[in-house]
Amino acid sequence: MQAKFWVAITLLFFAAVVKAQTPAIDSLKRIIALDKKDSVEVVAYLLLESELSRSNTIAAKRCSFIAVGLSRSLNLPVQLSAAYSELATINIQTNQTDSAKYYIGLLKKLANEKSNTPKVVANYNTAAGLYYRKLGDFKSSLPYLIECLRVYTIMDAKVSMAGQTLNVGNDYSDMGEFRKAMTYHLAALKQFEALGNKRGMSFCYSAIGADFIQLQQFSDAMPYIQQSLVIKDELKDKKGIANGYSELGDLEMGLHQPDKALANYLESLALNKTLMLPGEEAKADLSIGRLYAGEKDVSNANDYLNRSGEIFKRLGDTVHLNIVNAEEAGLQRSFLHQQKTEKTFLNTLSSSIKTGDKNTEINNYKYLSDFYSQNKQYDKALIYNEKYHARLDSEQNKELQLQVRGLEQKYNLVREEKEISLLKKDKLLYQVNLKNQELFKYGALIFLLMLVIIAFLVLARYRVVHKARRLIEIEKMRNNIARNLHDDIGSTLSSINILSKVALKQAGENKEVSLGLERIKDSSFTIMESMSDIVWAINPANDPLEKTILKMREFAAAILEPAGIRFTFDESEKLADLKLSVDERKNLYLIFKEAINNIAKYSGATLANILLHKTGHQLLMTIADNGKGFDNAKQHTGNGLKNMRSRSGEMKAVFEIESSAATGTNISLAIAIT
Amino acid sequence: MHTILLYEDNKNLRESVCSLLSLAAEYEVVGAFGDCMLVESQVRDFNPDVILMDIDMPGMTGIEAVRKIRTFNKSVQIIMLTIFDDNENVFNALYNGANGYLLKKYISDKLIDAIKEILQGGAPMSPLIARMVVDNMQQKQKANDAYKLTSREKDILLLLSKGNSAKMIAAALELSLDTIRTHTKHIYDKLHVNSQIEAVSKAFNEKLV
């Protein structure tokens, strides 16, 4: 009960699948059902013909007829030419060349009338080209095909271009110019691939495969043929599939596998029969006939060749008919030849029996046995062989024995020779093996050695890395400690500074206390400044001179602006990347600070000019102000000047001061740089 | 009368800051702590107007504390206290929502002015900060619309980062000092807003929200 249920479900499923056909056909039919009698309906009919043409030629033709009628009544020359073209093509395919000629005539007229409409011209040329190809006149067809390709290229009609490229390729192939054919076929394939047009691609694969077969490059052909079949299967292109099987058959023949070839040819034959394509059916028959002829199976070969010839005759396909006749003639010749030989032997045999010529009789038995064996008529061969031996046994025992012994010896000799050569081969093999083993051993040894070296290196590196890491850890810890210390010191200094300020406020009138507190405040501030400067200076991120100059700018602004002193700060271009040592940097900055502080506190200047530039191998800094000069302010700046000089001495730089009440003060510092 | 919370792990400094602020009648230190482990509840309870926050503290750093505070309190003004000034911690603190920073060496001179300025909505933008913002923008490799700065603001930021003072920038761009200050405040706000957006998205990514 359950089994029946599942069978029914499966059948229903298949029925549904079959009924669905392809989605394209369904939607086209839907458009036609709308019966709007407009250009859309015409196009739908044209497209439907194209879908059906590979599986149901009668329905396809009907569509084209309707399209013709509609195009005429709606006066649509392009669609009309397309319909004519379809009819011409499908008639060519079904070998109705006269009908095809008729439609091509109509197309020519239309093309002449509408010579400015490229699509019409293109349709005419396509149909004419294909017509001549059908007649086997490949030379005549070529110009039409090429013209058509040109028109499509101008129109940039990509799909048609690709199709036409394929046609040109096919033409060259038929003319035997396989290299040219291949070029066009590959070009067409590329174009179809770019368009994602699977049908086109399948044709191209087929064509390229056929080219390879013609060039006897069978293994190159195989993947292409197979690929074409895959796509054709997807597209349910039955005609294409039949073609594909036929091509596979050709391929197998080329690879000397007649059994496989036969299977494929038979598939192709069956399909073409169901598709009612007699031309293709006949071609399949021809292929099979050829196959049997090759196998010297005369009767089967004859059957198929006959059938093929009849169909071609009926279709008026003289090109193929000639091919069939040639095959048959070839077959008959060998057949005849065979017949002659057989007759000769049999005649000789019978006459020898008559004349009692035992030797000849016996020999003829042998000849006949050989002959039939060659022609695969083994039953006859066996009979004659037995007769031969029977005769021989009774009449020529001795000779036979000798012969047999001779044969035996020969056989033994041959066998011994074979054995010797085998032994030699064995020895060679053994030696080679040995060598291989040695090589292998060496290889393994080297490999092991390399492993050891690598292990060594890895270990060494690990040790180094580990050590480095430890050092970094230690460094980090040190940095942390330093940082915490700095933070602690800085915070405490700050608190001293703050408390002194608070106390100052509370000191009020008491001058001595105020003074003392003032000094505490100042010195705590000074040392906080120094700490901050040192930390800044030793930070490697501040190595480039650019950073120092930035800090100098900020400092100048912070000090001079509140003091109401205008200033300029200029630097020459190439300074940015210069690198000073930590000491040089620190000292340069501190000298600068001292100078600026002096200007702000003691000079009474209104304008300051700061300049930094590079001359030759020196970094030069000049600070000029229009204040009252040093002489007057000596007592305040004594320490400061001393500091500046000593700092400059530390870095072996040259420090100069010019100062007078009239000209103000000019400080210059020259640091030697490499 | 404005209330102030202080977070500073150095005892001496903590006490001296309290002393300093006691000189100003309009500011009152309502709490001074040596670490910020309980910062959330403390800020909630005291609800101060200004928080002075040290950056380097044991346990939780000042930056984390700022981030936590900003999750529930957007209005309190936070000034970071720090020894070092070329520290990316400063930038991170500002990025996470602090309103300004002050070097410890300047506390005695400038603390009260800084608090006043920040309560008035001023946003201190030093060349250092400007440089850090510029670097940060470049690092992100987004188009200059990282902070959606106007071109004027970008000019100011760049000049600032090159070491020019606000006065010099005003002279260079022929604007008033006040205009410059307003612009820097805007840049600051945008930095904040951007940082807040980043914070949210970052939190999302880290599944903290």
C-alpha cells in the first residue's frame, strides 16, 4: 500500500516537472495569450520560435508564420526580416533548401528596400550565409557571414556579434582552415561568456571541440565537448545534445575506442530520430557505418551506410551522399577483395582434393583458417584449423613433430630471451632502486640536519628574545619607579610651593617672613621647572629639532606676551629634521629660556627678534632686543650670564653678547653640528 | 558658592590644595580623596560643581574615573592635575570628557583662575592639546570631517599646534581674541561630542552597553 503511494507521488512529480517546460516559454505564452496584436506580441512569437526550434520544429515554424503575418499588418520591417530569417534558418536545418531559398529571396528584397535599417540587412546576410553553408558552398557563404558580422559590430549588438563570430568560425572550419576557425570560435566563446549566454557558450565549446578533433588533438577536444554537453543538458537543448553525442563518438574514434564511440553514436541516432531531424539521423548512420567498416564488420557497415545513403538521397543532400558513396565503395572494395581471396582459396582447395594434392589441400586449410581468423569469422576459421590439424596429424606426423619441436624451441628461445631481458630489467630496476634508496637516505640525513640547525636557531632566537624581553621588563620597572618617584617629588614640591604662597598671603606685614616665604616659593617653582625640562629633554620623542623649536616658541609667547613685548620668531627651512644630542638640546633650550626671561624681567624692551638658522656646519641662534642693555642690569643677571656661558661651553658652542644702552642687547649662540 | 571634589594621592599636595582653596570664599572643597575607587558614589552623593582629578593614582587611573563619571554626569566640570605635560594621558583624559588640565607646578599661581574660567565655560586649548588633536585626526585617517570642524576652526587648530598663542593667532587671522576663544571652545566641544559618540560605539562593540 505504501509503495503504491510513493510511486504515485513520484509520477506526479515528474509529470509536474515535464509540464513546466522552461519558465521562458511559459511567460512568452502568457504574453501571446494577451492577444494585444502589437509589436510586443510579434517579438514574443519570434522569441518563442527561437526557444522551440531546438525541440519542436513544427510548432516553431507555426510561430514564425504568425510573426510574419503580424509584422506585415503592423508594418514592422525589422521584425518581418527576423521572422523570414527564422523561417529560412529552420528550413535549412530540416533540409528543405527550396523553401529556405524562397525566404532568402524575400529577405533580399526587404534588405534592398530597407538598406538603411542595419538589422534587416543583418538578418538577410545571416540567412544567406547559412543557406550556402547548407549547400556545402562554404566559399560563397563566407562573404555573407563576414558582412553580417560587420553590421552587427557597427550596431554593437553584442549577442548577434557573438553568434556571427561563431558562424564565421564554423565556415572556416568547414573549409579546412582550422587555425582561423579556432581563432573565431575562441573569440565567440569569450563574447558569449561576457554576456553570460549559456546557449552560445555551448555552441562554442562544441565548435572548438570539433576543431581539435579535426586537428587530431583528441585529448584537447575532450573537455570542450564534455563542457558543451553539460550546458546543453542544463538548457535542455536536445538537438545540441544529439550533436554532442555525435562529437563524443568522433572523439572516441580518434582515441581508438570504438566500443565507446558506438554507444555515443547510437545515442545520437536515437535522439535525432525523436527530434525528427532526418539530416542528423543520416549523419549518425554514416558515422556508425564508418565505424563498422573500420572494424571490418562488413554486413553491419553496409546496413548503416545504406540507410544513411537513402536518407541523404531523399533529402537531396548531395554533399553527404557523396561521402556515403565513397565509404561504400571503400567497403565494397575490401569486401570484394575479401570475396576474391576467399574464392581463390576455396577453388584451390577443392581442386587439390580432386587431384589428391594432399600438400596443397593441407596448406589451403591453413590459408583459409588464417583468412577467416583475420576476418573475424572465427567459426569458419576453427573448422579449417581442425581440418588442417587432423590432416596433418595423419599424414605428416614426423614433419609435424619436427615443426612442433622447432616451434617449441623457438618458443623456448623466445621465452628465454624474454626471461633474460626481464632479468636484465630487474637488475636495472634493482640498481635504480638502490640508487634511489641511497638518495633517499642522503635526503633524509640532510633533512634531519636541517631540522637540527633550525631547532638550534629557534632556540637561540628564543633565548635572545627572552633575554631582550627580560631586559625590557627590567627597563619598564625602572621607568615605573622613576616615574612614581618623579610624581611624588613633583607633587610634594608643588605642595611646598602652594603652602608658601598661602603662607605669604597670611604673612601680611611681616617683611622678613614674606621674604623667606617668597624665596621658598621661587626656589620650589624653579626646581619644578628644571625637573620638567629635564624630563622633556631626555624623551627621545623630542629628538628632532622641530620639537625644541616648538617648545621655544610657546615659551617665548608665554613669557613675552604678558610682559607686553612684541616679538618675531623666525627659523630657516632646513632646520626641522636636524637632530641634536640630549645635552645640546637641553642646553640650547635653557640658554634660550634664560635670555627670554632676562628680556622680560630686566630689559625694558618693547620688541624682540629671535632667529634660528643653519649656516654651513653650524646652528645659529640670535636673540636681539631693543632694551636698555646689560650694563645697567648687571647685578641681576650675573648668575644668569654665567650659566649661559657655562652651558654653551659644555657643548663646545660659541656664545657672544653685544649690549649697550643705545642698541639694546644681541645674544648669539653657534652650535657646531655634523 | 561652588563645591569642589579633589582626588590626589599625594597627601601633602592634597592638604595644600585644600589650604589654597580655603583662601577663596566662593569655592568650598567638600571632599578630598586619595584614590578614586568609590568615585561614582562619591560624585553622586556630593554632586560637586568642579572636580580636580589627579591622573596617576593607584588602582583606578584618573582617566577611567573621568569616563565613569561621564556616564551619569555630563555637567560637572573636571580639571585634570598632572606633572607631565607631553603625556598622551592628558589627551585621553580630555577625550574622555575632562574639561581642562593644569600642571601641578602652576597650581599655586593658576588654580583659582582655572576654576573660575572653567565655570564660565572657558575651554583651555593649549598648543600641546591642539597638536594632539591634530595628530589624532591624522591617525584616524578619516577625512578631515573627523570632528566636523569648520575651515576656520581647522586653521586655528593648526596655528595653535604650531606653537602660536591665542593672541598671535588673532593677529594672524585678523580676528578678535574673543572670537578665537569662542572658536577654541567649539573645537573642544566637538572633540567631546566626537569622543562621546566614539565612546558609545566603542562600548557597543565591547558589549559594555
